[in-house]
Amino acid sequence: MNNQKKDVSKYFHDTLTLMKNYRDALWNVEVAERNLHAEFHAAYGASNRASFDDLALPNPHLEGYAQSISRSKKMLSVIDSSVNLMREKHKKGELYYWILYYSYLSPQRYENANEILYALDGKGFTLSIRTYYSRREEALSILSSVLWGYTSVKCNDILDLFMVD
């Protein structure tokens, strides 16, 4: 049981993988939302560009699709809120925000770390490549603690003390 719990935690709390997939998730949600609107228009001859989040759709397929999109948007919103909280409250929040933004959140992916360093320099953060990677790790660690709280990977040993086999 204990090994199984650690395996699940390893994947559940993998902030790096979450961030690496952020752009794709955002893109997929946008495409899915457009597809839902197109499907709704094709099926019912009307185009409601309003949100489908609270709308009861007459078709179970469309309703399930809308609920899935809504869940994904909420997940992305949690990530955005966590990043913004880190930016506003952490002593290095502004630096960490821009590192995460250029590394994972910006609409366009940068080709390499040098392009990210150039963009950071434009924001007033001049970093060496080594410092960039170090600060990126710090930013991911801080974001992980905001996202997962005491369920973060670093706290698993503490949580194990409270678990009874």
C-alpha cells in the first residue's frame, strides 16, 4: 500500500509535467470549446457564444462535452491562480512568474533557454544560464507548494508519520 501511495503521489504532484503540458491543455480547451459551439450550431441552428458552463444542453453528448471543457477550464484556472498568488506574495514572485511564464505559460513556446534568457532580460532580469535553471527549479518548487500544499512530494515523509498501515 505504501509503495502504491508513493507511485500515485509521484504522478499526481508532478508540477513540472503539469507545466510542460499547460500550453497544450490551454490550446485543447480552446479548440474543444470552438468545436462544441460548432456542434451546437450544427445541431440546433443557433450559435450561442456564451459559456456553456451553466447551460443545460438538450443532448447528453454535448452536455458531457461541455462539462469536460468546464472541468479543464477550472483546472487551468487553479494553475493560473496559483501562479498569480506566487507572483503577488512570494519575495521573488515577480522573477519566478516571468521564468514560469516564458518557460511554460506563454502562448508561444520558446526554442531554447537562450531565448528565454533574452526575454527575461527584456523584463529586467539578467540571469546566467545556470542561474536560470536554478531559479526555474525554485519557482517550480514554490508553485508546487502552492498547488499541492501539504500533499506535496516533499511532505510525503511527514504525511507517512500520520498514516496507519
